[in-house]
Amino acid sequence: MVESKTHNDRAYGFFRVIQSHLSSEYSGRLLGLALYELGRQEPASFAYFISKIPGVTKEFSHRIRKGGARFEREWPYMPKRRSDLAVLMGEEPILLMEIKEADVDAPGNPAQLDAYIAFIRTRPNPVEFVHLSRYPPLKAQSTLTRESARGNVHDIRYRALFEALQEHEQNQLKKGQKVPVARMIREYLEDIGVAAYRKIDLKTDRRALTFLVAQMANFAYRGTGFGRLQGDGTLKLGLELLNRMLGNVNVFADWVHESNFSNNSQRPGRKFYVNQAY
């Protein structure tokens, strides 16, 4: 059964339930808190995400992966300026992160960004700055583009975080290891509509596709051979494929939304999902 999901549905995950009780201005801080716990409890998961950011060296992410880094929330990098998340080695910052969601184009953001840039450019040792946002930061985009070309400044979207955590989780599962914090954050991003485009392979997904087409077209099963598609295994595959297709639609919608953000800054608060309880 396919339903639409709102913030009141019980199907939403732990972080999404918390966010439903907070003002939209705190959505970025919530993710910052989640990434803080990811760094503290699963530094290898955090390091994997950092390693996937274009321009970050393998040596840098390895420093975090091997341990010894300290993670701080609301770290004061200047008087009256605090970073959503900071990674320090000893007392020296090596990475600062600013997270934006609903407030991505707040009036004070360009000045805040200038303060970050001034701080990392005057440090005796290199400091990476990551601007993580769900939507394009239109007012600060020119500054981010210019500074990214100079190095140490990285402007990325929530989707990049989702893709990195999903890939890391799958890699660890193949090794028989679990990454519960990474999984929780990945599920939270999935709950709020962040997804990665997932290909549909006509070879490996043929049985599930045949099942969905037969169901949607209401084909007769008697005498056609479609009855073999009624097993529980195929039903599960069909639901998983439908979930993947809905996720791909959401990725496409996000791409259109990002390209037209200045004309359409509001997003609907409902999404489709497959409720496998029915």
C-alpha cells in the first residue's frame, strides 16, 4: 500500500520525531547534533563521509578515522561566532562545519560566511570548512564558489551526506559490522525526503518489475504463468523496487527544486512511501 507521510506519522524515525517538536530554524542544529554523535561514537563513519567530499585529501580523513580527534558543538571560533560542529586535534581546529536547512538564505548568512573565511585563512595550520546545506545557498553562492576554488572550503548538499552514509553502511554490512549511528542519520535523511538516485537493472530487477507491471495492469494470472509471481519473496522485491522508484522521483524533484529555488522556496511537507504492514 502506498500512502502519503506527514510529520505526525508514527512511521517517522527518532530524529524526525524530535524535529517535529522544534521550530524549523533548528533543523540544521539537529543534524549538527547527530553528526557530533557520529564523530564521537563512530569516527570511521564520520571520516568516510569527509573522505567523499571533493577536495578533501585521504590523509585528512585518515587523521579522523584513526582516532584522537575531539568533536565539539557550538564551538566559538570568533567572539559572538560559533560553528555548528568543530573537529579539533588537541586545541587546534582542523575542520569547521556550518549546517543550513530552512535558514539557508537568512539575511545574516553572508556575513557569517565571511567570518568563517576570515578565520580559516588566518590560521597558522590548515583548517577545512564545510558548508553543508539541504538547498543551494543563493545569497552566499558566489562567495562559496570563489573560496572553494582556493581550497579548504567545501559547499555540499545533504544528498552527499546521505550517499556517503548509505555506501559506508553497505560496505560495513558486507564485513558483518553494524554502524547504528550512521544508519540512524541515514534513515532520518530518508524520512525528510533526502535520497540518492538508485539505478534499476533490467537484469537483476526483472522479476520485481514483471510483478509490478502485472499488478498495476491487473493482468489475469490463470493460464498466463503470472501466478508464479505471487510468492512472498517476489512481493517483498516488488515493494522494495517501488520504494526505490519513489525515492528516484524524490531525487528528481529535489534537482528541479534546487534549479528553481529562487522561484519556489517552499516545499510540500508530504511524501509517498510504501507501508509494508498492509
